[in-house]
Amino acid sequence: MFHDDDRILGRVDRALRERIRPAVLHDLGALEVAEWAVPGDGEPVPYSALDGAEFTPVSLPRPWGRAWSTTFFRLTGTAPAVPEGTRLRVEADLGFVDDWPGNQCEGLLLDEALRPLKAINSRNRSVLVDAPAGTSLTFTLEAAANPDMLSGGTVPSERGDRLTAGPEQLFALRTARWVARDETVWALEHDLDVLRGLAAELPADSVRRARILCALDDALGVLDLRDVRGTAQRAREVLAPALAAPANASALQVTTIGHAHIDSAWLWPVRETVRKVGRTFSNVVALMDEYPDLTFTATSAQQYAWLKESQPEIYARVREKIAEGRWVPSGGMWVESDVMMPGGEALIRQFAYGTRFFEEEFGVRSRTLWLPDSFGYSAALPQIARQVGMDGFLTQKISWNRTNQHPHSTFWWEGIDGTRIFTHFPPVNCYDSMLTADEIAAAERNFAERGRATHQVIPFGYGDGGGGPTADMVERARRRTDLEGSPRLEMGDPDGFFDAAREEYSRAAPVHRGELYLEFHRGIFTSQLEMKQGNRRIEHALRTLELVWALVTARRLGTIDQAAVDALWQRALLLQFHDILPGSSIAWVHREAREDYARMLQRAEELTADGLRLLAADGGTGADGVSLLNPGSHARRQVVALDGELRLLEVPATAIIPLEEAGRPEAAPVEVARQGEEILLRNAHLEVAVGADGTLRRVLDRAAERDALVPGGEGMHLELFEDLPNEFDAWDIDRHYRGSKRDGEVRATSGLRVLTESPARAVLAVDLLLGGSPATLTIGLDTDSRQVDMALEVDWQERETLLKVAVPLAVQARETLAETQFGHITRPLHENTSWEFAKFEMPMHRWLLAAEPGWGAAVVNDSSYGFDAMALPTEDGRSTVGTLLRPSLMRAPNWPDPGADRSVRTVRWSLLVGADPVSAAHAANALHLPLRPVPGTVRAQQLAAVDDPGVHVDAVLPAHDGSGDFILRLHEGRGARTRARLHLGLPVGRVREVDPLDAEVPESERTLALDGVDPAEGIPLDLRPFQILSLRLTPGDPA
């Protein structure tokens, strides 16, 4: 027989488009419409504001909605009679574009009592109504005029902030009508859709394809296109055998999970995300009522908390679905944060606050880390996730790699400490599938483990801006539960999937060791500098706050305001969301985040000062005298400014002491001398030559008798590059920037001058012009210090420009070491494979190190996270003479925030000579947690100290439950098995290992438990490389 595939497929497509889909809904007449636009700035108002609001009758189409404003439409009418076998619905078209719903206007339909019913969006336009014919009904439609921020591509737009968006109306309400769905035609639409899609994905010579095409042709042969509703059932009967053919015995098992990835901010502000959560979750609970087989997962405790406060009726319905087991809170985090840049303690708190909320509100604890859209995954994450009870990790983001595709779909991921977590990359390569035939076929083709495993996940539902699963998606899934030529689709949940996948494949699964680096979006480590600085500062401010209140609690002088501290942590964790901290949101989001950081830092300082006042009062001198606080994990020797005098002082770890008890170590003074155009700085350890332009010409390690810098080079040289990536401005740095260096655009506009010259510190300064941005660079050296300290203050007004600082080290390194959470990560300094070639911009935390055996140098910074590194060749390229480290200091992307990074800002960094991971970590702590003068003379008190400098105390705080216990968290930092002793400065009656939620670790898993601690002996620690250890300390009786 002849095959006529294209004709049949085209016939189906046209019939669906022009006859069948238009016949699904019965048009039962229009509703009357009246309008009230929120006056003033148009910002959302509580529904109580509608009392007394003057609604104006309007005719359709009705233009409405300047960007970001809110309009309420009142819809009134009498419920019409509906055709037999149908149900009444209200449908509205707010001016939708037929595209994903999250980046355009949206609405929430309320009943007459202003209770939320369900959202209305571009792909979900109707709401079921349960009312007999003849009933007079009134609805209110809350309409959000969210502009399409992607419509202009990467062209800068001022619509990203309500302050600059403009007055024009963006949308038009086209229809508001009564409709009823013809269930038979609806079913026929999906029968045809699934079979037509499946046929298109099957091989051209497939028997199954041929028989499906014949069935499609025959079905349309019995369908009267002039009477679709009257003949739809006949067509369905023809298709029934093709839909009843069971799946092959070797068919893969796909767990389909309804999902709605909702960015906590991105192309919309945080306040709009609050409403998106309400709209999306209302859609899901309504769909669950309609489809009892639907399962759904949603992450981010923050979003549930917003729902609880803003839409309690929807929240109550969500709780019901969770209790039924069909709605599964997953992920266990406060938000889906970035996980490359937040500090280790902040990542711990993401899980602690998220998991605690889910347990307290719903009585559930997720075992799956569901994190599909973050921009790379730190190698510290497996240990953190396992410590909070996670045993599965799911993401799809690594499929976005631009150079290498990850070889596994299901595997063990091993972190820097050796902890493994079972991991799945959904082969559908997205988190917002619509369950279309091409997506399902791609998921089958892409499944790397298909020879040995059968289980995979497809998350389905509109995402990013919310929306969630729709009835169309569920209908597709139902028809694919057991269908020849298709994988078997079955609704499920994340934990259930991982249980089945582990049972089947855990012993044979391959292992990936180290970070999951995303070969894309490398600019996020540098964009929007104020986000990075705000995050660093609030993380360390909260550490100091909690330490101070641990000191207060130890003295029994007061109780921490846990609610206030929780509020600060929760806001800080929100701002670590994977489009806020990375700097990839619209202007509105980053404007508010800058304001948030300022408020949070002020509040953290107020709470810290409250605790310090209690400690000072307990000392008996009130405001008299001065004390010193060392919030760091090791004893600190540092220059401190007191009463206009610079002094070298020493304070024990995690301690506060009177100034009189501080150590005053002897140290050679800093010397300043001129040598031609250069100025020399010298102390007992270093001799530093600074050129007239502020670059370092020599940094001599006097004890080792070696220069840290490549001879003849310019150390700490600032470099400007043209920075215009191919795709996403704020997200990306593309490799071609390296060939676009703007030589000659960094120039000195003043001579090098001495700002400070004292025995304890010398500081030099030079004025610069960076492109068109004026700047001042300072270079400092302290007594007894092994580091050169730099600070750059700049009125940064550049566009599409990357600023780096080049550090040419005379170090023949084979790899770089960069701090990550609770340790460091090692990366090769070569491009022998495509995997290393792709890492031309990499993440770090506070320090970056290059070393030979026995000697190294590190760059420590207070702001930035991105860097590149390479072997430094001789001029003729015949050999390598050193290592070039280039931290990225700032960028200037134009989209999605056209004003990104325009501000006066100061960044600080230091070159640490003779460095290793231990000294680099100590220098980073000193930069971020300097010795702090405190008014008043306190009684000396130390909380904790470890006798090994490579074991770092990360947090000391009152237990969250208010019991009076303390939580102490530490980690091993060298990457080596270590035995040490933890000494405590207070009597302790009981010590137990706990998880990050402060709960005791089961006896079978714990490594430490003591009843009573001998102060002289301390607590013995036996730590594996990079181990995180959390201890609960119950105070004993005071001596």
C-alpha cells in the first residue's frame, strides 16, 4: 500500500486547529463588566479596600493596566442553563499572548464574598462555577498588569521598575463570558493530540506509526467537520483500539510530577511573587479536585509562608491536599537559593528554616533536594543535604551546559568530604514540561542509563512565573500510562521516585566527584556587586550577633530575641534566591534588595549592640573603658584603631575581653621609603615596592627570600575588558572577552602619595580613571602582617565592561584552590580537556590560592566570587614562569536592569604571601570578622577554641528552642583527617552531636557524645576531611 503520512498528519493538524478545538467550548453569553483601577501608584491593595470602591461599567475590549498596576474587574450575570453533560465556567481574556503565563498579565477570580476561587492566565482561562441556572452571580477579577520583560530580547528596558515604567496601558480585556466544555469533544481533542504526537516521534518505518496513522485517518473519516459535537464519539470509538494497545515490556517507567517552579523574584518583584504563589496554588488545588490522580510538588518554605499570610483560604486548601498525600512539599529549603555563593552557615540555615517550617506546618520532612534551576552546584552540598535527612537530589540545570554534556542521568554525586547523594537529572532537560510528545520522546532518547535502569522523572507544569500543571497536561499523562510506543507514565512524588530508582540502580550507578559546574551563566558571580557585598556582610553580621548573644546567654544575662533573629535570617535567605544574589533580576528587585540589606545590617547591629551593653553592664563599669570582641574562630593578632591610635592587639577566639587583658605583641614597625618613582613598604615579613600607578612591582617574602610576583610584571594591575555576551547580559561572561582588553583605559590621574605612616600601618593612595569612572586605590601594609591590603573606591559608571585585577604570581602551580562552603575545591590549571576549557570563569568564596609544595600565595577578598586563572608563559611562549590569578571585581550589564552596577562602591582585597589553606582562611576571617572595639569594660569570656588552626568554628549560638543550650558548628578545613581538641570557656554538662535542625543524631550515626567535659582536656574531635560537625552543648553548673 502507499503511505501518505504527511497528508494524514496535516489533516489532523488542521482539523484540530480549525474545527475540533473551537468546538470544545459552548459560548453561553457575555457577563457585564465594571472596572476599578487602583489609584495612585497602582500597587496591590487588600480586598477590604474594595468596600466602597466605585466600579465604572465598561464595554469590551477595554484597555487597562499600565506596567505593574492592579485593576479589579467586577463581572456580573445570571447563570445560564448548560448543555447536558457539561459544567458551567467563567472565562476571561485579559489580553493574553498565547505563550507561557508567567511573564504577562494574570488574574485571580474571587467570589462575591471576595474569597479566591482560581487564577486565570494565558493557558488556563476558565473557572468552574457550581450554581443552578438563573442564579445571579458576581465575581471580582484581580488583574495584574505584569509587563513582558522578554519581548524586546536583551534591549535595555525601563519597564523593570514601577518607578520608571511609563504610563501607557499594556493590555485590553477582550472577553468575559459564560462557557461550558463539551466533554466528548474535549476528550477527542486529547485522543488526537496524543496519537498524532506519538506518530510523529516514531520511526518512519515503524509498524506502530503506520497503524496509528491509519487510525487517525479513519477517525477523521467518521467525524463530520460540520457537526463535530454530534460525531465526536464515533471518532473516539475508532481511535480506542490504538489508545488501548499496551506499552512494550521494555518501556521506560516515567514518574510524572506536577510542578510549578516559581522564581521568588526575577522579571517581577518579590511582592508580585507573593501573588503568583496564590494564583498558582489556587490553580493546583482546583485541578486536584477535578483530577484525583494528579500529584504535585512545590518547594520553598518562604512561598508557603507568604501564602499563609496573604491567602489563608488557599493555604487551608493546600494543607488538605498535603494531608491527602497528593501535594508534596519538597526541597526542604527556605527558597531555591543559589548554592555556589552563599556561605556554609547560610546554606545550613536555608535547610534549617525550610525543613523546620514544613515539619511545624504540615508534619512532613522532605527527603529530596529538589533544586532544578540554580546556576551550578557546590561540592559541599551533598554533605549538607545528607545531614538534614535528604537522600535524593534532582536538578536539570546542568543540561544547559554549552560545551560538555554530563554523561549520566542517574548517579551518585560525591562531595568534597566523601559524602554521596543519589542524584537524578531528568532527561527531559526541563522543569516545566507540558508532556508533549516531543518532550516525552526526548526524555526517552536522552536517558543515559536506559540500558541498566528504567526509572526517570518528568516534572510538568508551567514555571518560572508560575502557572503550574493544566488539565491538558493531565489528559496527556493519562493516555500515556500504558501506551504502545511510549514510556509508561505514572503520577508520583519525588521521594517515591528516588526510593524506586535507588532500589533498582544504586549498586550499579556511576559516581561523579566534585562540583557540578554549569558551563553557562558565569557572569552571575560578579553582576550587581551590591548583592554580593550585602550578602557577605549580613552573613558575617549574623554570625557576630549570635556569638554575642551566646556570650550573654552563658552569663545568664538575657535571652536572644529569636523572632527578630529569625526575621533577619529569613530575609537574608530570600535574598540568596537564584536570581537575586546572582544579580539577574529586574531593576525593581535589586533596588529593594539594596534597601533590604541596609535595613538588615542596621537591625543586626542594633541587636548586637543590645547584647554588648548587657555584657558591659555585667562588667560593672557601664560605658567606662573599652573591650575587644573577636568573633572569629581562632586567636587574632590585628591592628586596631583606638582613640585615633593604631595598636597591634591579640584576642583569643570567640571571646570578649577588656582592653587591658589584650595581648600586645612586639613587632617591628612598618617602614616607608621612596626609591625613585616607587615607594617601598617594609615590615618584618614583607618588602613591597609600589609603582607610581599603584601597581605592585615587588612583594618580597623576606624569610623565604623570594618575590611573590613574576619579575618585571605589574602585580594587582586593574584591567578593563569589553563584556558583551552572546545571550544573557547579567548572567553571562563569554570567552571572547579575553580578546577585548581595553588597553590604556586604566590610568593614574595623580601621583602616588602617603596617606598613613605609623609604626603599625602604612597606607598609600593613587587616583585612577577606569574608563570614564574616577577611582582611588589604596595600598596598605600592617606591622607583623604577611599580606598587602588593597582597597578600590570607584564611582562606577561603565557599561558592558568587566573589571578584573591581575595577580601574576611567581608560583609554578598545577592547580588553584578556591574556598567553598566548609572547605575548598581544587581545579587544574590547564585546558587539556574540554571540561577544563569550559571553566574560563570560576567561582570562589573569600580566598583563592596558588601554591607550589611548601610555598604559595593567596588573594583574599571582601566582595567578589568570580575569577579566572591560567599558567603564565614567558614572552616567547616557550615555558611557564608563573600563575596568573584574576579575580573579577565588577561588571556593567545592561539587561534586565539597564542601571545595573552604577554606583559608588568600595572593594577590598589582599595578597597573602607564604599562604596555605589554613592561613588563607584565617586571613579571610580577619577581613570579614575584624576585632571589634566595644564600649565598656566587660568580664573576660571565651566560648570556644580549637587547638588545631585547620579546624574552624563556623557558628556559636543559643539553641533555637530557647532551652538555654548552645549550638556549636565547626568544620575541618585542610581536607585531611584531623584529630584536635575543642576547649570551652563555660562549664558544660552534656555534649551531643546534632543535625542542622539541632536534633540529636541517632546513636548509630553519631561520632561524639559526652556527659560532662573536663575543661583541661576539652572535647576530643576526630574529623574526616572537610567534615561538618554540629554539637549541642548543655551548660553545667557554674563553678
